[in-house]
Amino acid sequence: MKILITTSSGGHFTLAEAIAEDYPDDKVVIVNSKKNEKTKYVLPKIREVGKPLWISPIKLIKNFLGSIKILKKENPDLIINTGTALGFFISLLGKLSGKEIVGVEPNDRLLPSKGIKIVSWFADEIWLPQKELKIFYKKGKVVGFKFPKRMYKARKYDLKKIGLNPNKKTLLVTTGTWGSREILDCVVRLINLQKLEKYNIIINTGKISPAEVKKRITNKKQKAYITDFIKDFYSIVKSSDLVITRAGITPYELLELKKKIIIIPMEKSVDNHQIKTAEKLSKKMEAEIILEKNLNLRVMKEMIMKVLK
């Protein structure tokens, strides 16, 4: 039995990775929006968060033709869509050619995602991470959260490798795939005011330039590592005493790893799902919430001090 999994970057890929681990390696083919060691095929995205549904007719056509080519070459028995528009044509064309189709809601969803809601119209089954979603899908099946094995196997990172002091408490700031100027601005200003010197600081800037953030830091005494991508993310998490994060998939991983977190949900997320996720997780774990409208230096400083006391 050959399985084809369609995915994208960030949490969608870690979900695809976790699902793939349930099957023999030689039976799984991953289709992604960008190439990596586990991706066999790359297709262009036909939708970006916060942008019109179809980015351009050219990418739409390339995705459609690429989907036909992949299906013809691989001839999978089962197609698993992890909630990205990238896999829409492969899923639909696969269904029309008699393949079994499964849609998977991402770990952070409390309400249906648009991508899987559309796929559910013709899918054979929809896998759900949380029981709250069951009322939205007639073919829904609660399978629980899925995380890749490397998350559990990861060991603490050697902070000396990135110029940090292993004897200090470590604050990890991760701003999501798109980054957050509001969060980064608060952290940088606290650093410059010498309010965080007793901590190591690790900042994942997302799509915001690390050089831009480094340039704004004038306090040279602060031990900080700033990057737009953390390769050994789970190892860094395990070495951190507190994580400041958005309310996407990361908090669920932190919940599983029993980490202390401050969640700053994105106010303009689809269906307001980030705020709902943050509220749910704050009741389940040692988590604090700061709404974007309340985010300022005083609030962030007091929250960090409260959690790391």
C-alpha cells in the first residue's frame, strides 16, 4: 500500500512527518511546498495566509499539472491531506480516480479549517486531533494529537554552541512563521533597558530579518542568539525555562513537553482560533496569556518575572 501525504511548511509539515512515521518509509511519499530531506515532490502553493484564495493563475495551473504528473507516477492507494490548499487538486483528482482520501485537521484546530472543510466534501474520512471538532464532520474520527518521534527523542541543546551561558535560565521567543514586530519590539526594548540580562535569550524571528533585530539591540552585555530558523527546535525547547509563543501548533508541543509558556495569540487569525486555543491551553497547563491589545513593556516584563521567579 502506497501513501501520498500533502503538506506545507511549519506545523503542517511536522504533522505530515508524524503521520508518515505510522507507515514503512518505502511506502510513503511526501509532497510539500518546499524541498527538504523527507520531501520527494514540490508543488507551488495556491493560497497564502491572509491573501486571496488563489495567488495567481500561473501557480494554480502549475499545481494542477504537477498534481496530475505525481498521481500518474506514484499511483498511491491512500492520499492524506494535512490541511493545506497545496494538496487540493491531488486530493480531488485522486478521488476521481478511485483513491482513498483522508483529510487531517492540524493539532491546533478547535474549529474546522477551510482546507479540510472543503476536502471533507469528497473525503472518505477526516482525522481529528480534538473531540470539539467531531460535531462539524459526519465522517470525522478523533485520533488525538500527532507529534513526530524526534520531538520526544531530542536532547537538551548545548547552549555553549550558540554563545550562551548554560548556568543561566533561558528564555525562548518564537514568533511563528510570519514573525511578529509587536512581540520582537517588546523583547528588544526590554533587552536595551537591561531588564533581561540575567537570562539567556533565544529569538526566532520568522520571516523578519534577524539582522534587523540584531541592529536594534544596543545592550551588548545581553547574551542573545537571534535567527530566523531554529534547526534543532525541540532540543532548544528542552533547554529553555520559558517559551513565549504564538497560539498555533507550538503550544500543543510545549504542553506535551511540559514546558512553561506565555502565549500571545494572533488577533487576526482565521476564525479567531488562536485566541480560543490560548484560552483552552491556559486551563490545561502552566500557561499565561497576553492579548496583543494589552502587549507592552510593563506587561511582558511582569509576566516573564512571574513565570521565571
